[in-house]
Amino acid sequence: MIPNEIVSVDRLPPADITLPVQGRIVRPERALIEQLRDVSSAAACATLYAMGIRSAFIHGPLPRTPGRRVVGPAVTLQFMPQREDIPSGMGAEHAEKSSALWQVFETIEPGDVLVVQAFGDLSTGCVGEMLTTYFKGRGGAGMVVDGCVRDWARIRELDVPLWSVGFTPNYATQGGLMPWGFNVPVACGRALTLPGDIIIADDDGAVVVPQQLASEVVRVARHHAEWEDFSRMKLAQGGSPQVYYPLSDEGRREYEAWRQERLTGEG
């Protein structure tokens, strides 16, 4: 039995918190972004794993614009569960322009990738057509959403590269989540993403490259890509994977000779 003196939901005292929670972003040098453009998500993920970063892959969001590829700094948007003592639902929707959902788009710069934490929720439309239109107008490169978007048919016409878990007709606070913070650390698809980390996303999915490790990822991935070119050539000629993928000692000696011959020819 519920005591009569319990305060009803509509009279709950509000939580002592100011929303949205706003962080800050320090973007990497543009030259570093350019160096990563030739690195695939698979190469970046494998390289980071070898370096000790075990959770670089963003699980869940799938490529919705096949053939598109983006590389850019992460601008983050964080959704959190609704709670009855914090304005949400219909009341929050009417005040949405002051929320993290709207404020994050004011920070978008050309080449940015919007990364959204939404716990894989299928009932929250994190982003719709209008804000995507604004995102494109500000020069945003693409969006990685650990949840759903709405207005998919119209977003598709905008040709903004998108990775998402799914689609929904619901708006942002119609489900059980609410916009909470922006340019703060987020857990997108179980991968920690800090504002300014670099996102590489293609048909294999999206990967988070920690900003301070990006230069090393470029160096290692370029070397990896070069010996894979050699391996690919030898496999196409009928060479054994036992020798050429990955390179055995014998295969590596052949590779080094092939590489030296190319360098001599270029010189």
C-alpha cells in the first residue's frame, strides 16, 4: 500500500542539475586527418589492437550509405535515460532548442563527424531531417549513431554519410532517453569516444582512433598496406598463404627484395 503522504509525480522537486552538460573539443591538426584518409577502418582497428587498444570498433551502427567513407574529428552527443524529476518527454520537446540535441549542431565545423551515444535504443529518433540538413549546411562529414534516426527517406536524399543501428518514427524524447550533454566523453557502441578523437568509418563500420595515437596508426598502417599489396599480388599469382599471408620469413625476404627493387626504380 502506498502512503497518502507520498508526493505525486507531477509535484516532484526537480533534480539539482543544469542541462545540457557542455564539454569542450580540441580538434586534431587537419594534416593528420588527411594522412588518415588512406587508412581503412579495418587497418585502423587491427593496428590499434596491436598497440593495445582493444575496443576501438563501434559495435552496432551499420553503414546506411554504402560506398561512403569519412575521416574526421568526433563531435559528441550524449543521450541518457529519462528520469521523472528531470524535465523530459513532451515537456522537454517543447524546450528542445536549449537542449544538447540542438546545441551540439552549433559547434559543428567542416569535416566533423557527429558521434551519438544512445545505448542502441530502437525507440529514440536521435536525429531527424531538419537537423541533418543543418549539419550538412555547416559542413559536417558524417554521423555515427548508436541508436536510430527518423525521416530516413529524406536524410538519404541529403546524401550525408550515416552509420546507425536503425530507424524510427519517434522524435528524440519520445522513447526512454533524453539529450544530456555534448562534447563530452561518450560510450558509442561500447567504444569510448572523446571529443576530438578521430573517426574512420566505411563499409566495414566505424572505428575510434585516439587523437594522441593517430600519427603512429598512420605509420604502422601504411607499412601494413604496402606488404599487403605484395601479398595480394603473390596470392593472385597462386602463391601459398602459408608463405605470403601473413608473410613468413621466406615471404618477408621476397617482400624486402621487391620493395627495394621498387625504391630503386623510383629513384
